[in-house]
Amino acid sequence: MHTIDETDLKILEYLQDNARMKRNELAEKVGLSLPSVTDRMNKLEELGVTERFITKLNHKLLGKDITAFIFVTSDSSTHYRDFINHAISAAEVLECHSITGDGSHILKIRTENTSSLEKLLAKIQSWKGVRSTRTSIVLSSHKETFAVDLKHYKK
């Protein structure tokens, strides 16, 4: 079984910074051959440490001017699976998390404007089991990342 070592952590750091980095450049940076880096990347993927490589888009330039967090309170867990399926299938929903505290779920959404946000809220409020929603609109974002701090990773 493959255990994550310092070299794997270096590979992960570089890939978090630039997922499009050429494998030969990555191999040079970590001091391995191209086949060794490819093998390690494949093993990290098989282990589920790396899940996919994405491109971050500028949502505002693509007409998605509103980012909001919607706190959802459901009446019970009876409709839990239906709620999750609705959230997964709604294109505007970027993230769906089950939470503790106020509400049962939090959704991160992106939409064109306040009119499209209002329509989305009406749609969410019509889902079976949804008792209430509370929405916070993002005014500006100062940090948004998928990066994980690997400095204190315990092997």
C-alpha cells in the first residue's frame, strides 16, 4: 500500500497551485523521473487523495454577479435524500453542506442577478421538507480556495 511521503506532499503542493503544470516540469521540481511522477500521481488518484483537476472561472465575467449563502431549515430528515438530490441537480448550487446550528443545510450559489436569485429561492422553498431559508448575499470575496494546508500532514 502506498503511503504519502514528503515527495507526494511536494507534488500535491505544486498541483494545488497549478493543476495544469506539465508532468515533466513537476518531475524536475520534485527531483524524480517523469515515469516516477506519473506513477505517484496515479497512486494518489487511486487512493482518492486527488479527485479531479478543475479550472477556476471568473464568474462575474461570465454573468454570474450574485454569490450567496442560503441557510435551509428542513422540517425533518424524512426528505433528506430528496433535498440533496435537488441541490445536486440545481445548476446554480455550487456547494451543499449538512450543518449543525441554525438550519440543516447551507448552500453556496451563484446566479445572474437578484431576480434570478429570487426565482431560485422560490424553487428551493418549494422542495418537499423545506421549512424556511435565510439568505446572505456576498458583497466581496477575499479568499476562495480548494487548497488544503499540507504543512502539518501526519504520515
